[in-house]
Amino acid sequence: MDTVSTPLVPAVWRKATAELAACDPVLADLAQRWPDARLESRSDPFHTLARAIVGQQISVQAADTVWARLCACVGLPAPAHVLARPPEALRACGLSQRKVDYLRDLATQFADGRLQPATWANLPDADLIARLTAVRGIGTWSAEMFLIFHELRPDVFPLDDIGLQRAVAAHYLAGERPTRRVLAAFGERWRPWRSVATWYLWRSLDPVPVAY
């Protein structure tokens, strides 16, 4: 079960895509394959962060399966609904005990007001990542997914993302997985639209758009 999606403003997406295509033939080809596609945001911040926790260190397909089970268990993925279910019911969805603990802690912090998403919109990327990673179970990767998929920040580059690493290996390095240093160097050529470049590279691995 998903909440309503809000797309990245089309004019911004078109500008980003045009500039990336002009500097990178691979991205130009990917943009031609999906001319009407663009990044979309889930309207609920808890949804995005919870889904990022579910997706930690597992494949997209596995994460989708566990997320579907979680939604079937709790209904709309809201803090009160997660807290209303016993931990063993969440474990039965395919979550590890650690992820159950993380989800329940996240839900508690939303429910008691310790997390205030309304204050986040104007924070610089680095400050928002620092705020989110102070929450138990939210690492840098999960925070970056939040910036990309909820905040629609245009220039986030998740160096530790396995899908991004695989796509760069496939399209630029003859299958060799890039080091963090090499991957970061690729990212520099895609500023200030690294989120958009990352989205197209994810899409090249899976025809179904990545979403959190």
C-alpha cells in the first residue's frame, strides 16, 4: 500500500535531463528510453523512512516483498499502525529483529513528536542527513533515500548504494565494480543533478521505477 506520489517539477526534471544528456552519452541514451519518466515523492515522511529501513542490505525485489507483507499486516504504514502490532507480527513479515526494533523506534519518535518533518525542508542536505542519522536505524544510505525520494533533492549521490555501483560498473567499467573513490569521481561529472543521474542508472537495471 503506497501513499500519494508527487512528481519532481517537470521543468526541473527536463533541465536536469538535458544537461546530463549533453555531458554523458550513457545518460542521454537512458533518457531517450524513458522520455516521460521522472522522480516521484511519497507524500508521507514516515512511509519513506520506514521503507528505507526495510530495504537496508537486501535486494529491491526482496524489499518489495517484505514491504508488501508489512503493509498487509499493518495497513497504511503509519506510526500508530506499526506500534499497534506486536513485534512478532512484524517479524513474521520477513523483518529481522533489528529492523523491527528500528521501525518501532522510528514510529515512536514520530508519534511522540521528537521527529518534526515540517522543520526539515530548509535544512541543507548535510544537516538533514545528520539529523536523520541521529535516529536509531537510519544510516547514511537511508537518509540519502529520504532526501532523494521524499525531499526530491536534486544532487544527492548515494555512494554505498549497490544498484548505483552495479549500474556504473555495467555502463562505464566493463562490469568491474567501482571503488568509492572512482564512483565519487563519476558523481562529480553529474553535479548538480546527481539524484537524477542516479535515478536513470537505477532504471537501467530495472524497468520498474525505484520508489521509497
